Amino acid sequence: MTTTTTPVAPTRLLTLDEVRARTGMGRTFLYALAQAGAIRRARIGRSVRFVEADVEAWVQARIAEGQHTAAGRG
């Protein structure tokens, strides 16, 4: 019997500085997001990294909220 596996895209991890550059948010706010479960983080040794897909999803959700709010005005 042959087993096939579906390739999984690698999970890209971002440093705090990379996330800050993408979001414009500060360190405390980003750690609070992670604590609340809005974005996942991973501890690697003494370093903390954030899951890129979660950061991107959070940014896109904020954009969608802004568009929804703006569309409701008028």
C-alpha cells in the first residue's frame, strides 16, 4: 500500500521588530494580542517569534472592519 502525504507549507515566524514594522503597533500591544490568543507566538530558546499567517489575518481583519465601518456611514 502506498501512502501519499500532502505537502504542508512551512510556517514562517516573524520577530517582534518585523511584526511591529508590519502593523505599526507597539511591543506591549502585540504581546497582549498574543496573550489574548489573537495571534500565536512561539518561544525558541530565549526568543519569541510570531506566526506570520496569524499576523496577516489580524491585519486583514482590521482592514475589513474599517471598510465595514466606513460603508455604514453616509
